[in-house]
Amino acid sequence: MHIPWSTIALGSLLLISVCSKGGQKVQSPEPEKSKPPVKMEQRGRILGIGGVFFKSANRDQMREWYSKHLGLADKGQGVMLPWRQHDDPQKEHVTVWTVFPSTTKYLDPSPAPFMVNYIVDDMDALLDRLQKEGVKIDDKRINESYGRFAWIYDHDGNKIELWQPAAKP
């Protein structure tokens, strides 16, 4: 029996949501014993999810389904989901959610039909640390008025987008 990854992901999110209600303690898996955890006070850390992108052979129908059933109305520029940083509530962020056509090359060379974009506080510090740790890093960099972008690959070859938002004047 084949269960689509989107069903598994949605089910996991619902399970996490249900398990974290009512003051119940939700236990995280044990960290790997071979390496010390990343120190949270150091620069070059993830602040949140900046985007969730996935491919669909039926892009328009998928957009319509998500709009109708979940209220995610993507008119072509993605859905912008605003949020504030827990440690600094004055900092506003946005998570972009969008469906790409199945023919997009934006996620290449990843074998996955999705990509997560993570917001980082210091791109250079993070990339320096990841390079020392042997993580595969794409040579491509993009600097836009709204921030800097870089890409890395996880152990399975899934492409991950890193985004350091531009400092607001």
C-alpha cells in the first residue's frame, strides 16, 4: 500500500499538535551521542522555517485544494504566513508556502519533490561550520534585496535552502 508523503506529513503534524496539547510533556528523540549538540548561543543557527516548497503534476488543482480545504490561497506568488520570533517578539518573519510545477528545476538536483527553506541568523558562520563538519554545500549563492540565499544537501541528497533575511533599515 502506497501512502503519499503529504498524507504522512500532515498526519505527523496533527499528531504532534494533539500530543503537545493539555500541558503534556512531549519528549524529543535522544540526540546523537557521537557529536555534541549545536550551542544555541553561537551564530549560524536556524531561527525558523522560511518556506515550504513542493512539486505537483497538478499544480492548479493542488493550489485549489489547499485554498478550499486549508485556506492557503496561492495566487502565484506563494502564501505568506507571518510569525514573530519567540526570543525577540519584535522581529517579524514570514514563511512562504507554495506549489511548484512538477517540471521545475528549482529543487534540482535533489531527488525529493519538496524543499524546506530555513531562516538563519548568520549565513557565513553557519556555512563555515557546516563545511568543517563535511556537509555538502552548493557553490551557488544569491543576494537579493530581501536577503541572502545558499543551499546545502542532507545525508539523503535532499536540497535545503538557507535564507538570511536582509537587515531592515
